[in-house]
Amino acid sequence: MVGFAVVVGIAVSSNQLAQILSVKSLLGFLTGFSISSFSMVTNDIYDVGVDKVNQPERPLANEKISIKQAEGLAIPILVMGLAVAGLLGVATFAIASIFAAIGWYYNYHGKELGLAGNALVALSLAIPYIYGAVELEIYSINLAYLLALTSFLAGLGREVLKGISDVEGDKIRKIRTVALVHGVNTAKHTASALFMSAVISSSFPVLADLLGSSLFVYLELVSIPDAIFLYLVARTMMMKENSESLRLKGIALLGMLLGLLAYLVAGLYI
């Protein structure tokens, strides 16, 4: 999905379907795929103890794969991602390096920072769209940057929501989630506010007059993820069992994907 997000960033920045099939698009996909894979693997390495409580089915937690084997996978995919980014230019290499550093720091220590740690994850969701725009040397505000903002807000809300179901496991590593530090009720309000902010931010392309002839197409498409996030706001506030947040975070992911498609289609229609 991160690799695809880079392709989307390219597509909505160029407004040309042909860019999706370009070499730059392929290299951008490989960058996002590799760097995010590195982050995922290192997350499992650092989180073995937590996963034995929260998600014991994970390959390191149930010892199907050793930590040494995981480390042997993480380094090559990191090198590949940075090498591909370097082929595209200095700016793309710098962004990929920052992306990789954020992923490693979050796994090593950042997740213990609570909301700030959640923000690092959300930033990792937003960076790929910006990376796609930078690949084309486009730095002015366009749909890619606004999509990055909406993804950041929705992703941050999802991370806060996720912390509600992970309270017991997070105590082991002293991960200072909003739910653990301030209580589940505060986490519900925070997640709901962030989901609502994501809905509001989806109107920015309209307010910035960036849609042209695709205005009505965008409004029709974005109404679906907006409705999903409004549903999440209501269900989160009404939630009685902490375990329900696991189902809701999956719905949030669906809303994020549909929002991405709304921006993509609108970008290609301009």
C-alpha cells in the first residue's frame, strides 16, 4: 500500500494516466515498498515481547522465524530502497532516508512517546504521497500534499484508536498511548476529533480550487470515505468494549483507502 501511495502521489501531481506506467512510477513504488517493509520487519524485532501478548500469531512472537533471520532481511531491503531513491535524485534520497529513520526510531523508542509516537506512524503514511510529488519536482501545494494531510489525520486517529485494544500488551513495554496514560475515554475523544479533522480536510481541495472539471466527481467519491469516518466518530464514542476498537481500526483503513481513490480519480479527471 505504501508503494501504491507513491504512485498515487505521482498520478495526482501530474494529472496524467501515463505517469502511472512510467519508470519513475515503478522506482517510486519500489522505494515505498522497500522502506515500509524495512520498518515492518524492525517493528516485529523490537516488539517481540509485546506481540507475545497482543498478537502471538506473528512469526517472531511464535518463533517461526528467528530475530537473526529478520535482521538478515531488514538490512538488504533498506539498502535497496535507499539505492532506488538515490537513482531518482538528491531530494528523493533525502526523503527516503528520513522515512527510514522515522520508521526505525519509532520502533526503537518512538512508540513509547504516546501521541507523538502515533504522529510518527501517521507521518509515515503521509510521506509517500509527498515523495511522489517530489519525484516530479513539484513542490507547490496540489492534491498530493492535501491527500498527505488527510492521510496523516486519519492515520493518527487510527493509531490512537488502536491503542485502546492494546492496553494490556502496551504495559509491558511502557508504551505511553493516550488510552494507557489518559484513559480510554480520552482516547475515544481524541480519535474521534482526528477522524472529524480528516473529514474537514477532505474539503480543502474544493476550497483551494484545485479540482477544475473533476469537482463533482470528487465530491461524489469523497462522500463515501467521509461517511465512513463520521460513522467511526459515532461508533468510537459509543464503544463499550475495548476489543471493539480492533474492528473499528479496520474500518478506518477502508475509509483511508477509499479516500485515496477519491483523490486519485479526481486528479486524473482534471
